[in-house]
Amino acid sequence: MSALLLLIYTGCRLSKILTLRWDYVTSHHLELQGSKTGRRRIPLSRMDSTTQITVRPRATDIIGAVAYTGMSRATLYAEMKKGALKFVKIGGATRLEYNELDRWFDEKSKEVAA
């Protein structure tokens, strides 16, 4: 349903909406990368409060990373230990940035496809 609403409210092409990443979305606009004219900012001001996109937090804990990637805790911890998956320790808490999880997952997907 969200993709349909974004199509209606932004006028973007379906391919742009389907390839959106969370780091392209703010509460006020979409930052589309790689358009013909370079980076493009599309305001979301026409959307009312019931259709606003919720901006996710910058990072998550290991439980959130498991839910986000579908990978096991053991796999994520092993990748962190190898240095393949970057993380931040804040106090006693381990945090993984969503951008890093996306990068790592894309890299793993390419390895499987090769």
C-alpha cells in the first residue's frame, strides 16, 4: 500500500519507488539518487498526516538486525567478529547501522549470485 501511495503523491516512476532505500526517505521529502538530472528531491508535503512515512532510526540492536536481515544472531556475530559487518559499541550496547546492514546484505547477495 505504501508504494501505491508514494506513486500517487510523488508522481515517481514505479522503478524508483520499488528501489527506494530508507536512507533516501525523510519525513519531508524523498532524495532520489541517479536520476537523469542528478539527485532529485521530491517533497512529501502533499501527503496528509495519516499517510506520512515514518523515518526509521539510524541504527538497531542485534535483535533488530536479526529481524531486519532474516539472518541468525550467530551469523551476524560471526560477520562482526570477522570485520565484514561494522558495528558500534555505545556503553554496553551493540548497535548496527541500517546502511551498513544494507551494504553487507547486498555484498553477501552478490557473493551468492557469483
